[in-house]
Amino acid sequence: MHRTDTRTGTRRRTRRAETRTALGVVVSIVVGLVVTASLVVAPPLSARQTTTSLFPAYDGFAYNDDGSLLLAFTYFNHNRTTTSVPIGEHNMFLTGEPDRGQPTTFLPGHHRFQCMMVVDGDFDGVLRWRLSLGDETHLTSDSMLQYSWEFDANSERQARRDVDPTTAPRNVCLNRSPIVRVLGPTELTGTVGEGVKLFGSVRDEGLPRNVPATAAWQQTSGPGTATFDIPDTPRTLAFFDRPGSYTVELTGSDSVFERTASVTVVIQPAR
């Protein structure tokens, strides 16, 4: 009986050892597969980053009081840098005139209302914008007058900025004034002789073509003199020579239209 128990125990220990060994092999295989799979499915960001995706998009429409319609086009640039696509077979409208003043320079990201267009009331809802970059070609949606494309109140307000349908030229992208903002709080603080950071933004749809939008800072009020480290860039440093309350203003221009935004800066005496 004792010998039988010993052999049984030996067989059980042997089986447990074999099982542990087998499990170890399986775990090693599974871990290896997981590691291999992770390398295949989730490569580093730089390997996943596309360099060709540029999408035109239809942004919606609104009815105008005179019976015409206001259309909007936008784009998504998935590249990390600004991309240029000249007018031609790679950047064109497919119905009628291929060049309607659409963008040729595309900033990274999503940019709405980059082509605002007024069309007559008999528009049939077919006007597709095609963009090609690398080996990808994308077109905007058809069936443009479906009710689901009609602007909500907020989008319509943004779309109508600087647009007068009664005088606007038909069937072309409209030049609108730049969007100019001073980001951050409405009142900044600083100290005499020390730089105050100004964070401005000037954005434009790119019309007129080949004329980059410009930015310029200036002082409009205050007890002393404000000077700007780089006055022709939206983000810069401002220095003030006396304590008190100042107003500085950022102007954005596309050579035809300009807009301004301002911020108050309260300066304390030097420490």
C-alpha cells in the first residue's frame, strides 16, 4: 500500500510538473502573440499618422429672403502641416465652372465656412467639390437641399457674417473679413518693464488668393507708451513704461477687409 501511494504521488507530481511546463509554454506563446499583435495593431504614432488625407465637405445651406440660397463648404486637413492644392484636376468643382474661388491652401484641422456661396433659388442641389492629394480623392456630398443640411440658428449666424445676398455675386466663394480674436481674459495685468503675453488669432478663408492675411498690434489708449516685441504677429509680448490702464488692439486684414479685437491691460508699478 505504501509503495502504491508513492508511485501515485510521483505520477501526480510528474503530471503537475508537466502541466506547469505546458502552461508556461502556452503563456509564453500567448504573451508572444500579444506582444506581436500589439506591434502590428498599434504602431507608434508617427507610423500611423497619415500624410495624404484632405477632405472637402459640404457644410449646409440657408434660405435667403430674396429667394436665393446660401451654401457653405468646409474642409478637414489631417496633415500636420499646411497643404497646398492648386486649382486644376486635383481641386475643382465638377459642375459648371471648376474654379469658384475655393481654397487652395489648407491649414491643419477642421475649418468651417471656408467657401460661402450664394446661388439662385432654382439651384438643383448638385454642386460637388473634389480634392485629390497623394493617392486619395474625396468629393463633397450630393443631395445638398435635404432638410437635414439646413443650418441651425448658431451655424446660420456664423455663415451669414459679412454676406449680403442681395448684392453678393452668384456661384462663387465670397471674400469675407478675417476673424480676429484676443484669447484669454478680457483684462490682463502686468508690471512696468516686464512683458505681458498677448495671445491673438487672425483667421481667413484665403481670399483674395495669394495675399496672406496680416496682423498688427497697436496701442489705442493708456497713460504711457506700449511697445510690442513683434507687432505683426498675433502672439507677442507687450511692454509698458508707466503704470495704469491701457487698451491694445489687434487688427487682421486680407487687403480688402479688416477687423479688430482689443484687450485691456492694467499695469502696476515696477517692483
